[in-house]
Amino acid sequence: METSVWDDLREPPTRAQRWRAVLRKQPSAFLLGVQLVVIVLLPWLQDLEYGRLALTVLSLCALTVAVFTVRSTPALTWLSVGLGLPAGVLEVWSSIDTDSTVIVALAHTALSLFYFYTAYGLVSYMFEDAWVTKDELFAVGAAFTVLLFAFAYLFLAVQELWPGSFVGHTDGARRSFLELLYLSGANLTSVGLSDVLPVGSQARAVAIIEQLAGVMYVAMVISRLVALTVMRNQR
């Protein structure tokens, strides 16, 4: 095949351009990767002197990636930004004014609402067509981790408003974010293996909703994607 002079003069894409291309093509995979990195780093970050600030930075990074991911779904991007921007501002504010119960609770609630909307966008993305793409398969895991974080932040808000709502293997009225994330994972997967337990009425109500959400997610989303994959292979 002949090549033109312009093809010879065209510069190869830079590393940043390649990353942007990957992010545009598979945003769900990128979001899933960011969420998993946050989980892996949590045990070290939460024990640092500025651990709260580090977690805030990671949350903002995940927020940014999630907004970009929502752009590829049927969900409204402007609504995602409208939820994510106040959540980010409140999260930074809460890391500065840690003694303000109202601000901290609002920050965690806003982040939770944003993640719930992101999960809605990802689920809508998976149900949008009658075939399964590679990014839709990554969206299965991304939506699950987004729900994981959504309920964990909701647990944090409940704990802030009603101290002592959760008990664990250590003393104290407050559980760490990693502990509540662990509880969220145990609830969402319905394995029930957690040494952190909701004992307050509000905490138990949220835990019940998460358990139902986990069962519904598996029944509605995973089974549908498996069925579509089988149908495509039979054609």
C-alpha cells in the first residue's frame, strides 16, 4: 500500500495521547483500576499523619475519573458534574474542618450520592444495547466497586451523625474508612464475613438496603451479561 508524504511527516502519538485514547475507549476499565488502587493503598494511607488529606486526594481522583466515565453512559454528564463538584468541595472542607459534624456528614453523603449516580450510569450503560463489549464487561466490576464505595461513604455519614452505630474488634465509637469499606464489601457480596457490625438502628437499615442491592445486582446485571455473551457465541 502506498504511503503519502504526509504520513511520513505525521508524528507518533505521545504517551499522554495514548493514555487519553485508552481512557476514551475503555473508561470503565480505568475507573475499576482507580478504585482497586484506592483499596490497596488504604491500609497505609489511613495510618499516616495526613492520612485524611491523602484519602481526600484519592477520592477527588476517583471522582474525576468517574465523571469522565459517566460521559460514556446514557446518564447525564451535567448532573454528574453537579453532584461531583459539591461533593469534592465538601470533602476538601471536611478534611480541613474535621471537628464540624455537619460538614463531615454532608461531605460523605454528597460523595455517596455521586457514587450512586455513577453506578446508575454504569448499569444503564450495560443495559443500553443487545451486545456485550469489552468495556461493558469492565463496567460490571466498576459498578460493583462504585456501589461498594457509595455505601461505605453512607456508613461514614451515619457514623458521624450517630456515633457508636458500628462496633468492631477495637474499642472506640468510630470505625475507620477501611473498616466500613470492609463491612460494605461483606454486605454487598452477601458473604457476611466481617468483624465490623452495625448496631445502631440507622446503620442496620442502611446495611439491609445494601444487602438487597447486592443480591439484585447479581440477579439483574451479571445474569443478563452472561446470557448476552452466550447468545453472541451461538450466532
